[in-house]
Amino acid sequence: MEQTGQWHGTGATHTGLVRPTNQDAFLVANDLGLWIIADGMGGHAGGDVASRITIEAIRGYVAERAGRASASKTDEIPSLLRSAVGYANEAVLAHTKANPEYTGMGTTVVLLFLSAPSSPLAWVAHAGDSRAYLIRDNQISTLTKDHTVPEEYIQQGRLPEPMPATYQPWHKLTRGVGVNSTIETDISMIKLQLEDEFILCSDGLNKMLNDKQILDVLITMRTETPEHKCQALIDQANDRGGVDNTTVILITQSR
């Protein structure tokens, strides 16, 4: 059954237990039907700057060009989202050029977009290893593929899955905002159903919890508020070591 209600996102972030600063940024723009997470590249100067610029650039681009009344042409939305991420890429590069001390900064990005409050379709766009998940019928599905060296090797059949624990480099990204002059963005479309839930997250969550553990938290807290569910996922990541910043957005149908 296709959904007919409106959608609402709730987000939370935490520095974790190891990193000295939080380089994640997130946006909950329920009025735009737009939710974004950007994870500044760990160890790179200005990762927090890159993630913040990316969030602000995408929001501004989408708000200006995709008013709810004019975003009904579904065939144009993939191009809109690719252009928005490309615009963010240019903004990060421009900031780096003007501020050489930030040379090397970059960020991942993952976003969910609905073109209208009761749209039967949603789009996910991403570059990097921040993820989007769909929770449907008590099952969890990953909507994104990590843009990392190990994942691309797996897709090419050059490495086994699951990966051996000794393989390095686990976290070397093959795509990121602000890394190259152009950026390739993956886009996918989802036909919405009643009771669907979406999670966007930085890799601080899935480093600590596998898909089943994420699902178990949500099922256990089924009757809790979205705010409590987001916090519970972050708490679980920290309980397991909290080795990275963790940011979570939960998008559910408003009732």
C-alpha cells in the first residue's frame, strides 16, 4: 500500500568517546521534505567546515529551485539532487581555495528528499560512506553502497565478502564532497508504503552496530518517540566504544 500522510524527521548527533571534536553536520528541514547528513573526513583539516558548508549549500540550492509546487516533475528530481551536491562540491572547493589552511578537507553526504508533503516517492542521494536505511515490515534494507576502496573491490569481485578483519584501508573513501573538481552522486528512488521508516546516519553508527542491531533497537523502542529512538541508537554506539562521531536522522510518517 502506498502512503498518503506527511513525513517528519528528527535528528541527533554526538561526538562519541574517542574523537576530540564533532565533524558531523545534519539538517532536518521538514518544510522542504529534505534531510541531510554530512560527515567531515576524519583527520582532515576543516572536516567540520566542509560538512557545514555542504549542508548549507544543498539546503539553499534545493529551497531555491524546488518549491513544493514546482517539484512535481519526478523525472527532474535526480538531476536536481545531483546538481545540488555538485553545487556543494564547488562551495567546499571555493572555500579551500580562499583558505589554504583547509587544504584536504572534504565530507561525505547522504540525503533523503520528498518533492511534496504527501509524495508517494522518495529519493536518496549520496557520496561517501554515510548511509540510508529503510525499515519496512520489521526488516531493514541498506539503500546506499559505501564509496570506499574495500566496497568497490567487492563490487568488482576482487575481494571476498565479508571482508577479512585484517584488510586495510577500511575507511579510505573513493568519493567525497570537496575532494575533486567534479563529484559523482548516486541516486535511488523508493516507492513509499505505510509504516515505512528511514534512517540516515554517519558511519559512527554502523561502525558500532550492524544492521540487525540497528533494527533490534528500533523494534524494541517501537512505541517510543523518534527523539528517543535516535538517542537510543547513539547511546548503543557509544556503549560499544563510540570510536567516531555519530549522527542519526529518523524519518517517519506523521500521525
